[in-house]
Amino acid sequence: MIQVRGWHGKLTPEFAKRMDAIAKPSAVTPDLIWMFDGTMGEFAEQWQGHFMALWDDEKSCYDLFITQFRSFSTR
């Protein structure tokens, strides 16, 4: 299971719907965090967009981040 999060916080409803189609939204923060059941390669294949993967030492796994902006450095 891979956690996918919005990089700039809560995503727009239209953008969040794209994630809802491929991953299970969090009950607590449905427009911010999703759980994807598969590999990073499978996520990339289904997402068909850019994303960033950061290693989490505590969990020994990657967290994936998506953004509705053109780059992750946009504020």
C-alpha cells in the first residue's frame, strides 16, 4: 500500500477526482491523502502524470506526492 498526498495541501475537486478513480481516499482528509494498492510503477501507469517520490526512513517505504500545479516548487 502506497500513501499518495497532495504536495501543496488539499487538491482541487477536479484533480482529486482523478485520484479517486485509482486510489482509496482517506476518510479523514479525502482531498489530501489516498492509499494506492499496488507498486510505484503501477501508480505511474494509472496516474499518467508527474509525481514525486520521497523515501520515509521511519516507514521504510516511499510516499508519493502529486500537485495540481506545473511544478512542485510553485507556491
